[in-house]
Amino acid sequence: MNLQSILTPIANGSQWFFRNVMEPLGNTFSIICIIGAFFGIFLWIRMQKRFTAEAKKNGTII
């Protein structure tokens, strides 16, 4: 067993995935990723605002 016998099935699986799943989706996957990123940033900023308010209330803000 060598590295080639390990990497060839991984490469074939990746090619199959992109040809059969990603290409038919088109830009849908990219749009979903962008929307997810904006949602994650929104959650992060909202949580950071709460943490900052709590730190100011407790007097532990740096």
C-alpha cells in the first residue's frame, strides 16, 4: 500500500462530488454560504454587545 492507492479514491470521490453535486447547484451553495456568514457575524456581534454590557455593569471591562 502506498500513498497513491490512498489518494486516488479521495481524488475520484472529490471529482464525483463536484461534478454531481456542486455543478448542478450553481451559485446556490455560494449564496447559502454568504447568508450563513452574515448570520454568524450578526450573532457574534449581538453576543459581543451583551458581553460588553455585562462587563461594564460588573466593572470588569478592560
